[in-house]
Amino acid sequence: MQQEQGREERDRVLSEYGAWRLRTDEDAPALEEVRTLETLLRLKAERLGSPEVGLWTAALTRELLTEVVPRTVVQPREQLMDMVPVLRRLIDFLVETGRWAPGSMRGAEAPALLHDLEFAALEAADDPTRRSFSTNVLGHGLSLGVDLEDEEALADYLHWFHSLPDAERLAVSGTGRLAQPSTPFDPLLERALRRRDEAEERDWPWFLPALEDDGEPLGELAEQEGVGPYLDCPLVRRAVGVLEVVGEGRRATATGAPGRETTAELLEHLGLDGGARSLWDRPELAGVWTTLLDGGWLELADGRVRAAVGPVPAAAPENAEGFVEFGHALITAALLGRQTRGAEDGGFRGMPDTIAALLVACGDEGLRLPPGPELPPPEHEPRALARMLHVMHDVGDLADCGVLTHEEGVFRGGSAVMLALVGLLRRDGEADRSDRP
């Protein structure tokens, strides 16, 4: 609820800013400025936990422009040069309309700080060590003239990038530059090569062993094995503990997480190492929290979070039937949440290969990724390594949140995860059939 209210306030302020800007200068590029400010305000809310539009401290402003933006935003240099002047005009607007929040820097501080940040922000944007792997790679694409908002153009560029020798890929990802590539980027040629390679891709991922067929249909899995498979699933055990701690209600931050004291209490209650500024800093806790929110077992309202009934009530292992039903619904919610989200919002990146990997992980031998030097990527498939890396990201995320376990390089699921996975496959199959004419 608070996140939605924050977005509504941001949209309202930006709309009024655009009108105000045109009143003060009818030739002003108001739309471009609003887009720049939307990015800054969204990052301020999501990455710095500061959704209030009118709150700008000196430390927050400096961190946003010199750390968060270089790490997350890919844009031409001329837009970077306009970023601080646009922010300066937003501050003038906030002050003029009475939205400058208490706790912000004093009015006299802002001009001097922003003057210093004009150079500091450009210096940070030019420093490859302050940029992420993806920001460097995408920034290089932008310098080659790639339209990053065009999905096909972006896919062509990434196809070219993944076909480069290791040293050249490392240079691009580390610096955002590549002066003399062994194979120059040719958009038309790369599109033809990419489409050829996609047509040649095999149905079963090269990096996965073949599934063992024991003759038992997937739909006939043992559904009444008792609580054991669910006790073996860290996600289920942690979820019960989280709901016990939250109970009737705890304070929630603007990002939908519990406060720092509650986060520390959760870590201690679950037997996890302490030390986290925010729940979102701990994937093994954040994944459980997100799943409980997705499934309706946690509710956010008026700055508080409380335990709720959800689609099925939470139950302790002593209530075997209830615990199994809760565990199944919880694992299903974790998988379904990642299946329905986009990759940029925490969803799966390697589908449909990820489904194949999960089927292997639920087998007796588990899943080993990477598979080892005895299984190099096929030479005829330039995207082979990228396919495996996407799946490794997905199964690593599921291990962090507790759907899978990960020990000595082997990911394991077990019958509880397999049962939820089969349910999702059936659901998708029924949806496909219902869409057919």
C-alpha cells in the first residue's frame, strides 16, 4: 500500500512539474526532464529506501548521483550532463510549491552541493569501477548506436558480445570499451547469425544430464509422504519462523520490509548469521518474505506488516496434514512468483531451460552447475554459455530463498519441490490448451 502511494505521489509531482516547467519556459524540453526525474526518484525510492519526493539530504543526493546512477543507469553523456541541472530545477519547484520536506538540506546548501556534483557525477559515470557488469556491457552497446529499448536490436548486440573471445568480453564488462574487436559489430549480419543460432538450438539444454525415466508418471508422485520433504525444504521452515515473529504486527518500512530490529530478530529466530542493514540485504530472508507477500500470508497496511491466513493457513509440523498443505502452497507461490515476474523484477531469466534444470535437481543425483570441464559449450552454439549462466542465476536464486539446497556444487529439490513443479507444468499446459481456437 505504501509503495503504491509513493508511486502515486511521484506521478502527481512529476505531472505538476512538467506543467510548471512549461509555464516558466514554453520551449523547455519538459518531457525529457520528467523522464530523467522519474528515473532519479524511482532509484531514490527503490535503491535508497527514500520514497518521499521532497526529502533530499546532502548525503542521499551525493550517493544517488555518484553511486546508484552510475551502477544502474545507461544513458548518453549529454543526458548525464543534463541530470544535475534538471535536479536543480526540481528542487526549485519543490521549494516553490511547499513540498521541500523537513530534514532535507538547507536551501543555501543545495546550490553549492549541486555545483560540486555536476563534475562528480560525470566523473563517477566515466569510472568503470563504479559501474556494474551489465551497465558496462549495455553502455558499450549504446556507444555503438544500439537502441537499448529495441528488444531485437539488443538481442543482436548481446549475441555479438557473447561470441567475442573471453579477453574481449572481459574488457567490455570491466571497462565498457573495446577499441579493436576481433569481429566488428555489424547489426544486419548479427541479426542473421542470431536467428540461425536460435533455429539450431536443441530442446534439451546441453549442460544438463538426460532425465532418468523410472517408468512412473510425473502425476503419480507420492503425495502422502508426510512432513519429511517439507521439513527438508529451508523455505518452508523459514516461512513458519517468519510468521511466528511477525504475528499480529510489526513496523514496516517504505520498501515493504520489516524494520532493522525485526530483521535482526528474524535472523536470530531462524538461526541465520546476523548483521544486515535491511532485510533486502539477505537473500535467504528476502526470498521468504517476498513469497509470503506474494501468497498473501503477510499483509502490509498503514506502515505495519502482519501475518495473514493466505490461500491456506500456516501450520506447524505437528499438524501433519496442514503443514504439508501449507508447504505445497508456499513452494508453488515461490515458483509461480518468479515465473510471472520479468527478469528485471526478480523473475526467471533462463526459461524454459530453468524448468528442465529443476526437474534434474529434483532427481536422486541432484543438479551440478557448472557441469565441469568435461562438458564444454557446443562450438556451433554461440549462446550456449549465456543459456547456462541464466539458469545458474535462477537456481542460485532459488537456493538463496530456500526452495533448493546447495552443497558442494550440487543443487537439490526433492519430492516436495517436484510436486509443486508438476502442478505448475500442468497449469501451464491447461492454459495453453484453453488459448487454442
